[in-house]
Amino acid sequence: MRPYLVLLAFLTACGDQDVQIDDTAGDDTATPGYTVDVVADGQTVSVDLSTLGTVDFEGAPVVVLPDVLDASGLSVPWSERTYDFVASDGFRPSEHSCPPLDWSVAAQGCFYPSTGNLVWDSSLGLSGCYYVDDVVTVEALALGR
């Protein structure tokens, strides 16, 4: 009889708390996270940012660009490319006096996994046009393009 009293006391003590239940677990119709297309050598692969590990950036979790590229599964020498980014509204840094970035800088790019916003450490001194909101495409361009 005693175990039931302990359970009853526990349920009574917790009864006033809000309990959140994830009813999408195992549901194939659950909404995926933010997706970014990686484009290289005429191939396009979508990467769900919510499936990737995060690191801390100014107190918030972000996904680093090299992890996004690796998750695409494309066999591309990433360090031998330059990078341009395309927002959902068509904005591209390269069309606003901000040329594609080489690997040494692009590899430091970070995405907020829930919004696809691209951010950079301020110590890089990048122009504001590289801070792209709602990125839908990462273009890995052949050098000289």
C-alpha cells in the first residue's frame, strides 16, 4: 500500500505544473528543421540544419558552415572553392559589392538552425552584406568564378 501513497503524493505535488508532451515523436509528418541547399558542380543537396550538431555563438546555438557542407555528402574539395549565399528573397552578397568568400573566411560562417540566418564573428570585419538572413542556398563556386 505504501508505494501507492508515494505515487499519489508525487502526482499531487506535480499536478499544478505545466507538462509539455512531444506528440510528434515517431510521426512521419513532423515538421523538419530549417533546410539549406548546398550547390556544387551542378549538384544540389538539401541539408536539414536541425540534424546537425551545434556550437555556442554569443550565447546561442549555431551550426558551422563546414558541418553543413560535409552533411551534403558531396565529394568536393571545399577548401578549393569560394562561397556565395542566397536568401529566400533572392539577395546575394555577390550582387552587392561583396565578392564570394574564400574558404579561410567562409569556413567561419555560422547558421542559426531555426532561421537559416548566416552570422560571423565580428573580429572578421566583414561587411554587413555577408550577414544574410533566411539563407536557402550555399553555392560552392569553382575558384576564379
